[in-house]
Amino acid sequence: MGKKTFELSTEKKAPMVIELRRKGATYRQIAKWLNISVRDISKILKEHEIKGYAERIEERLAKLEEKIDGLAKIVRTGFASSGVTFICPFCGNLSKFVYDKSKKLCVCKNCGKTI
Ligand SMILES: [Zn+2]
């Protein structure tokens, strides 16, 4: 590590901290090599961990939304074509799904909302 590394801001050192840690360096080694406090290393790694966690949740959420959209479509069209009645979660009335041409969706015949 040259002099330039020592002069970098903590923010700029973050990717190096993450990489060194990934390669198995200890907090003490990273602190020495990058001239950074153990507290800052801890903060950087925690933020990195949270960011990764958030990204995984977003991916799973997107997949779930896709599944729910598909299921909702099956339920709407299935209920509509078979004439099944249900308690609408939006208006609370006993209802059926009917096809709404303008929305191009099957909606509650009472309130016009849909899942
Ligand atoms: Zn309704």
C-alpha cells in the first residue's frame, strides 16, 4: 500500500476494506494496511452487509410480486369464468368478478376494484 492509500477518505477505502475482508484479512490487518480505525472497518462492513441483505430482499420481493400477479390473474379469470361468489376484500360485499372492458381486467361487480 502506497502513500496514496493512506490519504484516501474512509469512503474511498470502503471497497478495499470489503475486498480485503473477503480475502480473509483480519480487522487489525486491514486497519494497519489502510490506516483506518477498526470502528470504521466495522461500520463499512456492516453497511455492506445491510446493502447486500436489502438487495436479496428486493430480488425475492420482485419474484414474489410476479408470482402474486400470476396467482391473482388465475383467481380473477377463474372466478369470473366459473361465476364463483366471494366476499370482496375492498367493499366487503358478496360479489362476483366481471370483466371490465376499459380496464381489460376482471373486477368486483360492486366496487370495480380488483386483486
Ligand atoms: Zn368490491
